[in-house]
Amino acid sequence: MKPSPRTVVGVVRSRSGAFVIEPFEASEDPALELREGARGGAVAGDAVVAEIARPARAKRGAERRRLEAKVVEVLGPLDAPGVDVEIVVRRRGIRRGFPEPVRVAAARIPREIPEAELSRRERFADPAPVTIDGETARDFDDAIAVAPGPSGGLTLYVHVADVSYYVSPGDPIDREARGRGTSVYFPDRVYPMVPPRLSDDLCSLRPGQDRLVQSAVIDVDRKGKVVGTRFADGVIRSAARLTYTQVASLLEGHPHPEIPAEVAAMLRRAETLRVLLERQRRARGSVDFDLPAPTILLDVEGAMTGIKVEPRNRAHRMIEEFMLAANEAVAGWLTSRKAAALFRVHDPPDPEKVEALGSFAKSLGLTLKPRKDGIRPKDVQELLDQAEGKPFQSVVNTVALRSMMQARYATSDTGHFGLAAEHYLHFTSPIRRYPDLVAHRALRAARRRGKGGKEGRDPDLEALAESCSRLERDAEAAERELLEWKKVKYLAGRIGEAFEGIVSGVARFGLFIQLQGGIGEGLVRVERLGGEWFEHDPARHELRGPQSGRTFRLGDALRVVVERADTVLRRVDLRLADQTVPEPRERSRNRRRRR
């Protein structure tokens, strides 16, 4: 049987009168030959999708016969607007558009909610709920409200779009959503998990329109301890679509004309609750990685013009706190009733990584103090607190985060190490995450089972947990890759310019530099550091020149100049701004001396 062709995404190059494809992945074959008639209309500089037409040959001596390829899709000139997105979409296998059966099923969903459905649900109108999101948010699937609670406490209402009402297990929309696992977000577009009729309309909690929700009602006492929870099928009319900036401004004492007085009063109560919940969570040792997500600034053609990095404000922290509370409440309730669901678990870090993190902390004059029986989340948070306000704070946050295990979905509720939470799952974003949709179904089934109903269990829940974890990692990799594309192309237009940066990584071959403002990362190769061969000390995370005594360490602030930017392999080469680079011959002699 003839093997199926391997697909490669790359750029067409002209070399010595012949055409080849240079793959975007460095691990791929270095170049694929394009015979006459196999270019599909592509010209030099075009990004293409190609099939390898001839399998790899065994090596003969020092040479290997070049592979041949055939272009099956031309994406366009490498530097043309939007081509970087198309490259990432093809490389990562992101699903574009929706199949006809899914579009037909979505179109058949009635816009009007039946009166019978509205009448059987609990209407949450007092206090009036609001949505709070970023200025560029594309979907609004959660709303919040806070009211005075029992015994002088407060009651939190978290209302989440009821996607499960519209999407039944096994229907065309459900099968497609299950296959996608998650929405994929790029700076200028989104590839949604469910059709836009749901994500942008029927399940978007728009102001002044009836929307179906599942609601978590959480009673909190005066100290911030949860003392009661209940859940309901609800219907709401959002009173306002607010932004983090508007709410933060209000909480800092600057009233906003678009926020009604009664909503403003509710938000001030919500801020009080946020402080109480955050205090309780920090007291139990939850780790708070303060890594604000950068906003990519694009021009009308989609080219990056800069990056805006803003710290999380009070409104960000409020919504994060309320979503965490709802997720924990649902997870604990389902676990207590032995209901099947996809839980979000985060295992303790590997002891070897803890030891490496401790060594790294020591090299910066910080201390990580795990107990004899293992590290606690509180130990990690204490390390982050020590780094707060120091020049290397962002590096410490990043290294500590990389030392942690990767969170995943599982059918067993084994807890979340980073949050120091005994129970946790994802409930608050069913528009964009399939595990949240599973949680909604499990919650409704468990409530009905308590009233004599039957629970419908997914027989493939274990496989679904693995699939959703993998699809989430794939989506995150695609989002990171596109940001790298944008950043490298941005820096390619700034060759010769100097930037401030922080040493974010130290290797025997050079220094990784995180440029100020989050605009990218590059490498200062060790041979560009001076006229001697620098010794690498991995324990101290440093490069040291034995002749000059000059040392470069993780967290050092450096001024660097952009030398080269490879937009194909997404690599940026830098040099020190204050360094006169020696001649290559001198470097070679020093290198041989060190060997």
C-alpha cells in the first residue's frame, strides 16, 4: 500500500536556478526540491503547503539524496498581511470554518426562547448582573452580581451562559466542539469552538436581552469563608457591558458616566468581597503568578506596531477571584455527589525541578524553603513575594511557573496544587472550552438526579480528558507561535536599534534576552560577548569570563542591539550595545584555548 504523503509548510526559495522549499520547522528536512510543474504557481518568497512526494533515502557517506515535494496550496508572499496567521493555522491543524451539518444545525436554533423554558427558570434581576471583560473581548459568557448576604456577609452570583441548553451530546455542533476542544485566540481573530450564532449571539450575555444561564449562588461570611452554595437554571438580562478599565477607574474613586448608580454600588460591594476571597485564598497558600497578558497592537493590515503590557487592575482581580470561587464551588459539589465530570487537576512539582528552582533562587539571593515532606504552594508564593519589585521579578515568575507541572483534565478530582484548592474544575467558559460544557451537563444531571432524575454518563470520559488536555496544549502552542511571528517580524524592521532587556536564560552558547516592554526575545551568542571564551556555570545561571572577570547572570539588565531577525525560523540575534565585537580570528583562537 502506498504511504500517504507527509505535509510540510514552508517558504519557496530560488537557489542556483532551482526552486526548493525551506520548512518553517527547524527539525524538518533542510530543503525540499521542487521539480518543474510541482510549484503550483508559487514563486520565490511564497509561503506554501506541500506534500513530500518521495520518502527519505538512507544516508550514503556524508550525503543524502534530496527529497522532492509538490505544492498543494499557496498561502501568499511571506511578508504579506495575514499570511503569518495562515501559516500557523496550517502548521497546527486548526479547524477553519464549520462543516455544513454544523452550520445547518446552528441556523435551525430558534432565536426566541420558549415561554415554557423562561417560566421554569429562576430569573436573577436583583441585584442586576453585569459583564466585565476587556475592551476587545469577543465573547461574553459570564456575568456577576454581589448582594448583602446572611449574617452580615455577602452573596456572590456568577451567571454563566447555558450552552448546554442549545448543544445536546452527540449532535453535530457537539461533535465538532468536542473535536476542537477549545477556541483559539489570535490578536486579530478567533477560531471559535462553537458556531458564531452561539458564541457571538445566543450565548453572549448582551445587555438588555434575555439569556439562559446556569448560576452559582455563593454565600460568604464576614471573613471571606464560603458558608453556603446553591445552583440553578437561570435567566438574566445583563444591566451593562463593562470593561476592566471602567470598573477599575470606578473602584479607584473616579465615577464613570456609563455606569448607573445602582450598578456602581453593587461593584463597590463586589470589591469588598474580592478582598475577602483573595485574603482567604492567599492564607491557604495559593500561588499568584503575576504575569499580565500582553496586548498586541496591530495596524490595519495586521502587522504588529507594538505591545501594551498593563498590570492586572482591581477589576481583573475581581473577575478572576469570582470565577475561581464558582469553579471551586461546582467542583466540590459534584465531588460530594460522586458525579462524573472533567476536573482540572494540577499535581505537585517534580522534586528535581524543585531542587533546581531552589538553586536558581539562591543564585539571586532569594530563598525557597520546602518542608521535608515536600513543597507547598505557600513556599512558592513566598519566593515570588521575595522577588516582588526587583528588576528580575518577571524572570523569577517565569522560571517558577516553568518549574510547575502542567495542569490537565482528569476524571478524578485530585486537587489543584497551584491554587491550593482541594476541588477544582472549569465551569465558567462553556463557549470556548469543552470541559466547561461537560461540567454544565454534569451539574444539571446531578441536580435532577437529586430530584429523582437519572444521570447520563459519558462512557469515554477518560479519553475525553486526554483529548481536551492535548487540544488545549495545541491551541496554546498555536497562540504562542503566532505571537513569535509577530514579534520577530516587528524586530526585523528594527535592525540596528538598541533596546533595554533582562537576561531571561543562560546557556553555554549564549544569553537569552527578554526585551523591555514584551516586544520579543533574542539571543546574544557567547562569541559576541567579548574576546574570550566564557565559562558556563549552570548552577549559578551565569557565564563568566576567566580573563576579564566579567559575569553575566540570569536577571541582569543589559542594553542590546538587534543584529538579525530570521522570520522563517523565528529567531532574533542580538549583540551588547556597549561591546566592541572582536574579529572572528581572535575569537577562534580563544575558543580553541578553552577546549
